[in-house]
Amino acid sequence: MSFPLLTATAALPAIGAIATAAVPAARRTAAKWLALLFSLATLALAITVLVRFDPDGDRYQLTESHSWIADFGVRYELGVDGIAVALIALTALLIPFIVLAGWHDADPLETGSRRWRPTQGFFALILAVEAMVIISFEATDVFLFYIFFEAMLIPMYFLIGGFGDRAHEHGEEKAATQRSYAAVKFLLYNLAGGLIMLAAVVGLYVVAGNFSLTEIAQARANGELEMATSTERWLFLGFFFAFAVKAPLWPLHTWLPNAMQESTAPVAVLITAVVDKVGTFAMLRFCLQLFPEASTWATPVIMVLAVISIIYGALLAVGQRDIKRLIAYASISHFGFIVMGIFAMTSQGQSGATLYMVNHGISTAVLMLIAGFLISRRGSRLIADFGGVQKVAPVLAGTFLIGGLATLSLPGLAPFVSEFLVLVGTFTRYPVIGIIATFGIVLAALYTLVLYQRTMTGPVKPEVAAMPDLRVREIAVVAPLVVLLVFLGVYPKPVTDVVNPAVKQTLSDVQKKDPQPEVEAAK
């Protein structure tokens, strides 16, 4: 029996979460190092998965299958395609930086505070989320996927509500109220989506008789499983609704700005760079593969929703006073690009969307983590409370600028390639949608450069005059991510080589081919 590599990759952070939580309260530093050690060990396993995966091999590799709840046809089935491998690698890569960046975020509050921060719990919850996200990327049993898709809400709820940002202009009591509101809103939105998906999961079992993604997809492809058109469309809507909430897609997005605003910067990165990717990934894996006809039927409406997300998110980012809310609305705009690329139903669009998931995770991590370092120094999230930072903390300002330029998809940085592919893939089928989406790039330049101008340039405000530059730990967090942004910006081939075969198979599922160019190339 071969080593269960996929199980180990998901189980290791889960074991780490338990071990970290069990560390005595007096040994907070030991808990931090233990969490970092387990996150690095998980990264090593994720790299092993990446190395052992053959892009030209079978669609799902490193598979595992065991009977779980036999009476209901539920199996413990795991397998990864190129898209899943890329996102597992992204998740495992970001978690060590999230742990390092949040090194002091769960330290005890000042003497006399009414609120106690369990340091071990903070890092244990981060590792628990990592375990659930990884197994969500690996699961090829729909019921197994659903369990962890919903279960990750629990640790995220406590991370948002129990470990919020200390920089709050209204004092600790008001801050606690707003954190609770953001956590409950996050939970209710995602639970509502999950309950609707549960009804669709049950409906799928009634129709198919099992929960195996590969068996159902194969039966559909061979004509052995027929679904009534109306049934397929209702099931698709049940799945898509839950994924659109998680993504988040307009108009189901309103939980994200609150959650990111009230979270610590590392937790905000965990939300938008890791957890939210499960939604867009699931659109590719489950919606398109299980419900090809319904996916094609719903595409025009979804493309409209995606382009609204792009413009709406960018416009609201322009008008924000709070740094974290600005980054949150920028992420809503970026997720609009990802969804648009998925449902453009072209190889360029879906390759670009998958690459965008990876690149957005890295660029958002850089920008949000630097913003967190900036906010912790000033004690405020308001843009108006900053000014002239580049004169007193040039390294901080420089890395913040790189993160911002990546967010606006500057050529030479990783997000440019993915955004370009998404737009090219969209133009070939939906030129009007593609043209409108292009305005999102202009707006991105506006909100990014205005943010940098107002916080980093101009006269030095007295409150930031003594602001220290990045420390060694903070540089260790940001520098590798900046290097990745540049590397993938000039050489995205390592990622595209992994994801492109999976994208072709996904297009085959929905029986789509790339449109032929109107003008043939000269021979």
C-alpha cells in the first residue's frame, strides 16, 4: 500500500492544531514555534505533492479511496488535478508567513484589559483552517467536500470574533461589538449558502445514487446517468450559490469588508487569499464537471454578475477611508475577474482564472501584511491618519508600493499575466463584457496610487515621525513573497504547465472549444 500523501498533507496541520492548543498557557512562545514548525512541515509535504504530480498523467492523481458511510454511499475519496495542486501549494506556502506575521497578534493585552487572548488558540485555529482548506481541495467525494467546506467556518468565526485588530478608533468595547457583528455576519452568510448546498447535495445523491465526483462525471459522460434539464439547473444553482457566497461574488459579498476590517491582518489574508479560493475552485471542480448543461445555461447571468463585481468593488475601493476595507473591496473586484475567467469557457480564461487565484493570494498577502505592520505602528486603520511614511520607513513604503502595483496588475508582476489571460479569454466570447471589465484596471490604478499617495508621500505627520522601519521578522515575511511576485510575473510557466491540462479537461466536460480567430495567421 502506497503512502497516503494527500491524507498526510491535510492531517499534519490538524495534528499541529491539536498539539499547539495543548501547549501550557505559560509557554506562549513554544506554541508559536510549534505552529511554525508544523506549517513548514506541511509546506514540505505540499511540495512533495507538487513534485510527484505529473501534468501529463491521469486527471486525478495520488488518489485514495476508502469506504466511510457505506449505507449512504459516502466514501473517503481524495485526488488532485493540476488546479488543486496549485492551490494546495499556495495554501501551504502562505500559512508559515501568516504565522510569522501574526507572531504578536495574540499576545496578552495590556494590564487591566477585560479581554484575554489565548495565544495557543490563535495559532491552533490557523492550522485547523489550513487542514480543512487542503482537504477541501483534495476531496473527490461531494459529501466529504461539503463537510469540510462547512467545518472551516467554525475556526474562522473564532479567529474573526475573538482575535480582532487592536487598532480601533472607538475603544475596546466598541471594537468587541463590531468584531462580534463581523464574525456573526460571516457565519450567517456562509451557513445560508451551505444549507442551500446541502439540499443540492442530497438532491444529487437522489439522482445519482452516490457522492463520487469521478463516478458521477464518468456516468454522465458515458450517457449512463441522465438528469432532467430542470433538475440539473436547480442542483447547479444550489452548489453555485454556496460557492458564490464563499468567493465572494456580488451581491453576496457584503460579509467580506466587515470580516477583513475587524480581523488582524494575518487573519484577513487567511480569509481572502486562502479560504475564499475554495469557492472559486469549487466552481471549476463541481459546477462545471457535474452540471455542464446548467453551467452553460447560467453563464450569461454569471458573466454579468462578475463584471458588476469588478466595477462595483473597484469603485467602492476608491472611496474608502479605511485601509483594510479598501483592500477588501479590491479583492471583491479581483474575484470578479476570477469568476469571469472561469465562465468565459475558454482555455485562456480558465487558465488565467486559476493563475489569478494563485497570484491574487500572493499579492494580497504582501499588501495586507504590510498594511497590518503599518497599522500596528500607528494604531489606526484610517488613511487620513498617515502621511510621509516613506521618509521615515522607506523599506516599509517600498514593499507597500510593490504590493499595490501587483494589485493593479503592473506588467512584470504576477497578477498581470493572469488578468491579461482572463481578459483575452473573455474577449473571444463576450467582447462587451471584456471591454467593461477593462475599466476595472483603470479604477485599480486609481485606488492603489491614491492610497499610496495619501499614506506614504507628502509632509511627515507628527504621529508617524518616529515610526520604525520593517524589522527582521517582518522582512522575512514579506521578502520571499515579493520575490515570488516578480518571478511569476516574468516566468509563469511553472504554474501554467501544471494547470493547463486540467483546464483542457474542464472545458471538455462542458463540451466547449476555444473560438477560432476571425483572421487566420499568415502562413
